[in-house]
Amino acid sequence: MMLRAALGSLVALAIVTTPAPGQGKLQWKFKEGDKLYLEEKLVSKSMTQIGEQKLPFEQTQTRVSALVVKKLTPDSIELQQRIESWKINTIGALAGNDEGAKLLEEIARDVVFTIQLKPSGEVTAFKGADEFMKKLADRDKAEAAKFDEIGGKEVLRSMVLLTFDVLPSTLVKKGETWKKEVLVPMGPLGDFKYALTFTDSGKGEAGIKGAVSFQPARADPINVGFKVVKMDLSSNAITGKMVFDGAQGRLSSCEWTATKAGTVTVERQGEQSLFSIEGTDTRTIRILDKLP
């Protein structure tokens, strides 16, 4: 799976919209009982070089969820999320085993997540991650430990933030911007931070630009065998576009690509080593009326 493979990649390093005219402020709008579908797709491509050895990696991850609107108040939206499918295809030197990916999908389909958010998209509560981790541990303690090592519950929550918390908190006009930051945890290794700037285009769309950075963990990692001292990215740009249907109050699509290239310094048994990395992550999100 993507998260395990990402951890494996670092282990390998150590060892070898704005509204259209008249629409007003952008907000999520739902009706109680509404059923919609969320499609998330992440395509990751990377090349890790250790000395003369090059380790290619490519992964396509597609997750489809059913969303049911359970409760509405003027200030809060409660959604139930049930994952219908979570397909992961990985190729390359750092590919993980397919059984772990299948287990992740099986457990996810057996859990109902509850998401609470404001009309602006700010996520105020996310429930179900504890149940997910318990069911995963009951099925396979080793896989549960690996998933927990790279963020576990916080990884699940970050996926929700990337979908819903993308709107401005105030009314914006053509040419104006708003900013969002999301941390995607890598457990004991640190966090990737995605700093995004949205620029209203005046067509119900917003351009996306930004940068990705890595923040090493403050404490020494446990049961990993090495730690990431720093990651120097010479290329870290994010570009993309969001389309939001202000009339229906739904995200039509959001797609952005993060480019990463640079060096990673890792420390193992008191010795530091420097390795090079380069790659891209392309994330696409859609809200649909029908199951894709």
C-alpha cells in the first residue's frame, strides 16, 4: 500500500473556487439523506538513487467512498463515509506485497467513518479511525503495527482534510487568494507539509500553487533503525486546479501535482548518509452523484 511503500522508500534510502457572478461565498451545501460518492486517486512516481543504484517506484491508488448526509445544523454537517473500494497497484524496486493492500481494503470496507465539518469545510471531528486500527490489529498485528508506524489514524484523517478543507473562510473575489496547509504524517520519520495557495479565477474555478516540504520527527524513531535528519528539496512546486460548483455546494474536481527532487540525509548507528530522490505525486478528487 501507498503508506507502507512510502516508508519502504525511506528504509531503502538508509540501507543501500471562487463563486461565479452572483453565487456568493463558497460553502458546502447538503440535504439530510443525500448520498454522494467520493473518488480519490493518487499516482506516485519516484526514483531513489543510492550510489550508482537506482530504485524506481510507481503506485496508483484509487479509493471510492459512499457519503451519506446524516445531520445538518446551520453551523455543522455530519457525514458518514463508507469505503466501497480501495485499489492499490504498485510496481518497481520498492513495491510492497499485495496482501497488505488487500487487507487494508477489507478492513476499510467494514468500518463506517463519521465526519463532522463546518460549511466552510473545516473538519471539526473524525471518528472511526480507532475502530479501523482495532479491526486491523485483530486480523494482522504485524500489518497494524506497520500502518501505525507511518501515521495510522492521522493518515486517515489527513485524507479527509485534503478533500473537504479547501474552501476560503471568507468571501473572495476574482484574483484574490486563500491558503491551506495540510500535514501528511510519516509516523516516526516526520511529516510532509503541503502549503497550498488557491487563486480565484472568476469562473467557478481556482488555480492552485504551492510547495511541499518535509519536517523530520523531533524524537528519535522507534523500531525503524534509522532517522531522517533532513530533506533538502531543490524542486518542491505544487500546481493544479480546483472546480467548485457553488450552486450545488459541491467539489466538482480538484487536481494538483507535487514535484519532489533533492537529497535526503539519514542517520543510522551514528553515521550519516546522503541520497538523492526525485518524483511526482498527482492527486485527483471528485464528488459524484453516481458510483464511478
